[in-house]
Amino acid sequence: MVSNIGKGSSLSLRHADLQDAVRAGLITAEQAQGLWEHWAGQARMQETQPAPLAELAPPTPAAPVAPAAAAAPRFSFTYVLYYFGGMVAIGAMTLFMTLGWQRFGNGGLLAIALGYLLASLKVADHLKARHLVTPAGILATLAVCLVPLAVFALQGALGLWPPGGPQSYRAYHELIDWRWLTLEFATLAAGAVMLWRYRLPFMAMPIAVTIWYLYMDLTNALMQNHGFEWEFTRDMSLLFGLATCCIAMWVDVRSRRAQGEWRQDFAFWLYIFGAIMFWGGLSLRSSGSELAKLGYGLLNAGLVFWGAAIGRRVFTILGALGVAGYLGYLSHRVFQDSLLFPFALTLLGLAVVGLGIWWQRHEHAIEQRLSGWLPAGLRPRD
């Protein structure tokens, strides 16, 4: 298609050019389709005879094009304002809620929570219709964050809140207590439904946070008859983290194979909280065996490469911290009287720097080689 851009000059555009703009995040898929239809209509009107159908019809793309929302938001002042304002609003209704809100009573809290929730979803609908997906996702996330407040107020209004527990919703983000389980299960269910409805990746954040809360409160419930057990809490963190990472990988594979709005990074927050829970539980395990400590160091080294292979930096960062911790243990315990260990460690550090330089030069080929060992659904996103 040829479009006039000035007197005596013209610009030739193909449907593939619009697809490239979508991939670059410059426009959305809907905007690209609208522009193509608009220009095609103008081309038909300007020509004396109808253009051949093959000229106006968009060619079949070689690969499915994800919406612009699938591209990672660029770091700009606009996005800083979006997320800063959104997190302030979310924090106001969660972490920073004051005790003064209890004056409204359970009925008042329920009305406020539902009012905020419905208003947030209404604004999210409006913003998404205008292709403002980032602020739409923030408003929809705020709606998910209001679910536990609504459930807490509803339980209190119906007299279903278990006795002996916290009487203020503010304590939901401060105290570990099994009584919060109803709030967490309701949030997970409502969050899944809203995520299916709006399909905005940031909405996975409160779901991941709720899984973290669920681990702590479920552990508290299981220890009611036995008292606090540190080892049990640690092991539950490891198991919940591993399970969350498995869920994240399942979500990751499905989203990469999906089409349209589902082809977005819904696994990001699940990976973060799952990896932290898993690595935290793993790192807090004690062992008197040097072989087990070596295994811990090797496992963390494996996490570094695993993160590089699947394109998830959280595993690489945590793995690097684990390796550094193991080396620190060696220097302060095993080789504390050794004269050669600092020199050996210095050489090792310089070797790692050299490895980093070599890795940077061949990063693309290395990542391609590593990802080649993985199923197609877990390979890094383009």
C-alpha cells in the first residue's frame, strides 16, 4: 500500500510493517488493524478501479503476533507515574489502612470495599477499551486487592469470624493467623476469575502475594496442636515455593503457546514469589555435612544457568547469592587459616569476570544453546 506523506513524496507500507510496529510496542494489534482498514479504504476511494483483493488483503503472518500489551513496558516517566500512583492506591487499601476505618463497622467496610471494587473494574473496562492496558491492569489489580477486605467485612457482619483472632483488617498484612485462610482462598478464586476476564499480566501480582500469605497461614493452621516448629515452617516454604514455580512454568508454557491477549507474561510474579520461597527454605536448611553444603553451592550454580536458559533473572540472582554465601562459608570456616585461599578466591573472581566478558560476547549463542535443551514452551521470549 502507498500512502502520501507530502507533496511529491510517498511512503510504501505493507501489513508486515504494521506487525513490526506491534512487536515493538509502538501500537496495539487493534490499532494496527484499524489503521490498515482505514488506509485500505482510502486506497479504494483514490483508485478509479477497485484494487485487487490480493493487494489489499493482509498477508498471512508466518508467526502469530502478540498484542502490544505482551511487550514489556518501557521504562519511562509515564510508566513511573502509572505504577507509583497505582501502588499508592493499592497500599492505601491494604498495607496503610488505619485503625480508624474500624469506625465504619463491618457493614460500612463491606459497602466501601464493594464500591471501590466495582468502580475500579468499571474504570479498568474504560481504560482497556481505549487500549491503555497498563493503567487498566493497575485498576483491575486494585479490585483484586479489595477482595480480602470485602470477605473480612462480610464474615464479621454475618458473625462468622472465628473468635480469638485479630479484630482489625489491618492485621491481615502484619500477623500470621490461620483465620485469614478464608480471605486468601476467596482472593485466589476471585483473582483467577478477574484475570480470565481482563487478561492483564499485572493482575497476577496479588495472586502471587496471596499464595505467599497462604503458605504462612496454612503452616500456622497445621501447627495449632503442636506449637511453633521452625523446621516445619522452613520446609513448608521450600515446598510452597517449588509448587509455585511449577505453576509458574505451567502458566509460562501455556501463555507462550497461546494467541492474542493470552500471549503475555502472566508467570512473572509467580516466578518471583515462588523462587524466593523455594530459595529461602533451601538456604535456611542446616547441615553438618560438607558434602551437603557443596551440594547447596552446586544447586545454586545450577539456578544461575537455569535462569539464563529460561530467561528468568530471579533464579540467576538468587543462585548467585547462594554461591556467594557458600564461598563465604568456605573462607570463614573451612579455609579460615589458609594463606592460599584468598589468592585462589581472587583468581576465581577474576576468572568469573573473564567468563562474564566471554559470555557477553557470545550471549545470544549461549542462550540459544541452553534454551535448545528445553521444551519449546520454556524457552526465553523473543
